[in-house]
Amino acid sequence: MNLELFYLFLSKEKMKFTALSQPLVPENSLLETFAKSGIFVSNTYGSKKFPQAVIIGVKKGGTRALLEFLRVHPDVRAVGAEPHFFDRFYDKGLEWYRNLMPRTLDGQITMEKTPSYFVTKEAPSRLCAMSCETKLIVVVRDPVTRAVSDYTQTLSKNPELPSFQSLAFKNVSSGAVDTTWSAVRIGMYAQHLDNWLRHFPLSHLLFVSGERLVSDPAEEMGRVQDFLGLKRIISDKHFYFNHTKGFPCLKKPEGSSRPRCLGKSKGRTHPRIPTEVLHKLREFYRPFNLRFYQISGQDFGWE
């Protein structure tokens, strides 16, 4: 096949649906289809660009689900692994970072996700130094549930971990919360947001509800697509609810033998935490939540 014609096919057709009820055919599947047909196509089309949008947080909020849902869109190309450039590897330089990005065609958006950026003090200024026009997405979740989920993940790797309450509180009876514990500190969203607003206008940030991403993924993805300036292609036709896992999965892509669901590390059963512990932690977060609602202009209903 003439390579120029293939470029034209990708850029003009943008890998559209074969039918509205069918999920999109991923770019890699197209390349594989051509290869199986005996047609060699170079994978050096397009160019590597700095991301125009970054999912900056939060850990255990639903960032992996959001990225996987977005990757269904033909105009989104994203790095699979978390680059951690603006928090861990900044000394490697911007060219190193750009080379991590997938190649994109005109009209496609380059994206990455690293949830720890949201809570990293230096990340906003570093990201703005790359481009203050970057669009930022923050997936947020009830900070109490998020903290328990964070603890559950760590516990799965370290069964000897102390109890949740002994880590969350300096003194459980007095209710003094230990804000040095990262599982608690991450949920103080308003404080972290203040740091980002010193470098980016509020209009450059979109706050996605982790809860609504589970209960109504199509509606929440509609908001995300609008924010990114994308055509609303991802819809409720792409999702089904997996009752075993307890969250939505993507329907089977064309040419695939099975649907796409997040891995075993997602949807773990949480350990039982005493009700009074959760209540005290909820009281701690209340003023932070209310301030976050005020700044973001959204009431997430965590009260």
C-alpha cells in the first residue's frame, strides 16, 4: 500500500466506528490488520509531541479507568505507563520526556497520567515551564474511601502493615489525624489545588468524579471529551457494568475475543474499618471538602 495513502486514511478517517453500537478499532489493531494482509506499513508516521493534556491525580481516584476509557477515542494517544517526569525524573530533561510519548497525527491529542503530580509541590511550576496551556484533569473521590483504598493496596503488598487507624491517627481517642501519612494527606484536595492555581487558571483544570465514573461513565466521559475539545464519541454503548468487579468495563472491541476490564489490582475488597474511625476521619476532611467544592465550583456530595 502507498504509505501516503495510509497516512491519509488515518488522518481523514480517524478510525471511526464501523457502527455506533461497536467500540472503536484501536490504531494498533489497524496496523495488525494490514500486517496480516501482507501489507507492510511503517510505524514511524506522525510525530512525538509534548502532551496537550495530563491526568495529574489522584492516586486511587480512578485515573487508570479514565485513561483506558479515553484511549478508546481515535483522537487520543496516550502513554500506557506512568512517566513520573515532573516528580521523579525531571533531571532527565524535556527531550527525554517527549520521546516517551506516542506518535500522533494532526488533530490527535497526546496524553499521559501520573497521579502523584497533584500532590508534588514542584510539579505545577515544572509542568507550566513546559507549557502553561496544558489541560489538567484531576479524578477525585471521597477522601475517606480513597484513603481506605490506598491502605488496601499497600496492605496487599505488605500484610504486616499496622492497622488503618494506627496509621491514620496520632491518637485515635483524641481524634488527632496524622497528616504526615500519605494516604491521609492526598485527600486534602483543597491544599494541593492551591499549589496548582498559582501556575494554572482554574479553566485549565477539569475535576472528574471518581464515583460518577463508576455509576455513569458515559456522562462523565462526555464532560471529559468536551473539556479536551473532542467530538463526543465515547458513549454508553461502550460500557457494561461488571458486577463481580464492581465497576464498568469496556465492551469487547471489534476483532477481540474478550471485553476490556481493569486488572486484578483494581476493585479489591476493603478491610473492615471501625465506624467511629471513619466518622472521625470524615469530620477531619469536612472543611477541606467544603473548600474544595467552593474552589472547583462542584459539590461532590461526600458529606
